[in-house]
Amino acid sequence: MLFTSGCSQQSVENEIGDIENESGIVENETRVVENETRVVENETGYIENETGYVKNETESLLNETENQTNRSEHRETESENLEEEVEGVPQEVLNVVEKSDRNVMQTLADRNFTTFVELLNVAGLEPLLAEEGIYTVFAPTNEAFDELPENAVPALENNTGELEKILTYHIVDGKILMENDLENMTSVKTLEGEELPITVTENGVQVGGANITEADIVASNGVIHQIDKVLTPPPQ
């Protein structure tokens, strides 16, 4: 009887050990499942991040495509505007202009117009005469500015509104007017808005009472006529 009891107790202990081992296996399997779940969650998060990245990349490509479309439309508009601007200009004049690689501002800076150039910069008109377009500019020489009353130039520099009004009276926008064109005109509308009177004398062409001392200075975006007097628009 004692032997049988000992065997039974040992059997029970073995069964308990087996149960504990099985519990350990279950716990290990549970941990494996939990780890696999975390892996799946991590992979899901990675996929979501990848999806977000792809969405951002797609939006970036769409934005870039839209920007390229806008730039293309802008270039087409500029081309159309330029074609409209040169409409009516004789082809021989355009051929002469196309031979120059210096725009109006660069051409002025290369010659005896340093005061005029400085004032154009002060008035913020430099970008206008440097961009594409066509302009006729009546440019006073440095000596013409020297003929103004003392301190007139510094006073204009401190009054940009009046300065811009005077300078734009020297500019015709949208037209290339060579000297032979001016000889057949009595006036021309300036960028300032007022008409600039033109007269022909035995000494040549005058604009606003100023003599054209050198005509047809060609630039890539227009023509310059050198004058010996600073023009002033009529009082309003």
C-alpha cells in the first residue's frame, strides 16, 4: 500500500510537471503570437508611412506639373504679347534691332547717359527698359542735365513721383520710331501719358524743343535718340 501511494504521488507530480511545461509552452506561444502581432503592427505602420510618402510624392509631382503648365502658359502669353507689340513695325527695323545683344538700359550705360541711367534706377524704371518689349527713348546727355538749375537733380532724387513723371515723358512704349519715322510725325504719346510735340527744322528733328543730336542708337528692345535738353511734361 505504501508503495502504491508513493507511485501515485509521483505520477501526480509528473502530471503537474507536464501541465506546467504545457503552460510554459502556451506562454511561449502566446509571446510568439504577441511578437508576431507587434511585427504585423510595425509592418502596417510602415506601410501606412510608405502610403503617406507616396501620396506626398504624388502631390508634389502634381504641383510641379501644374507649375510647369503655368510657366508654359506664361511664356506663351509673353510671346503673344511681344507679337502684338511688334505688329506694324517694319521688318527692316526689327532686323536691325535683332542684331543688337544689348538692351536699352545696357546701351544707355555704355554711353554718355550716366545721369539719366542713375535717375532711371532711382525711379525704379530700370527693369522696364531691361525687359522684353519695344521702346523709343529720348535720352538727355550728361551735359543736358548739367544745364538744369543747381540742385535740380538732387531735388528730383528726393521726389520720386515727380522724377518718374519726367523720365516717363522721355519714353514711348510699344513703338520703335526711327528718325525717318519722327520726320513724318507731329507728336507721339509718351509713357507718362502726355503727347510729346515733334518738329522738323533745317537743323534736324526736335522733340519737345530738344534737338536730336544722335539718332537711331539701336538696342535689342528698342531705339534711343540722344537729345541735348531734359524734357518736361506740360503743366496740368
